[in-house]
Amino acid sequence: MRGFLKVLGVVALIVAIPLALFVLGIRSGDRRFIRAISAFQRDVVNPRALETAGTPGSQFAVIEHVGRRTGTAYETPVGAVRDGDGWVISLPYGAEASWARNAVAAGDAYLRVDGERRHVTGIEVVPILRTPLASTDGFAIRLLGIRSALRMRDAAD
């Protein structure tokens, strides 16, 4: 039993230390850390998430946006939450995330949610505490120190 508890303790440390460093890195807002995490997410996590994001029953949506300098079309998996006649998306890496800057600069994008492709407009950065996310994701918002969200409205196409 004593050996099992030692192994369990080591496993807990192996999980807890990287998680604590991640939380501290996000909360600090250190641009180098954010760039490294963003690159890992873009290159490793996002391709897997895009396999099912935006499909019926998926917890993730996809925002289709265009590069503000290159004009290149991009797809980014996001967690979109309904907000009246539109949507809000948490910005854990801040409003400086490339996809968020692209969407804001363009003023419109397409959001694939639950199998539907929606044209969204009026994209703006807002304080996250003024969105429905403040009540549904309050713990994560406080833990990670998230300050901003994107708000967008369904277009009247």
C-alpha cells in the first residue's frame, strides 16, 4: 500500500506541476509563453479539433476568418456560446490572438456551429465579465485571468 501511495504522489506531481506552470503562464500574460502555447495549439491541438468542430453535437465551433495582411482563409476551432442574437467566444490568450484580430479587422466571419454555417458581423472585443461566460465559466475565467471575449451577431442575410 505504501508503494502505491508513493507512485500516486509522483503521478499527481507529474500532472500538477505542468498544469500549475500553464496557469501561471497564462495569468502572467507573458507574450513569449502565449506565443509558444499558441503555436502548440495551432500545430498540434487545432488540427485534431477541426476534425469534428462545428459538427452536430461537438463542443467546439469553427470560426472561418481571413488574414488581415495575407488574405488567406483560415479556420480556427473555438468555444462559441449563444448570446441573444449572436455569440461570444472566450479569449484565453487575449485579444491579440491572430484569429481574433483577423475577425475584428474584417468585421465579419463565418461561424460553423452544430452543423450550421452562420454569417456573423459586428465582431468586437468585450470584457468577458459582461458576457454569459462570466456565469457559466467563472471558475476558469478567474483561474486563468481571462479578461476578454469576442462578441458577434448573426447577420441578417
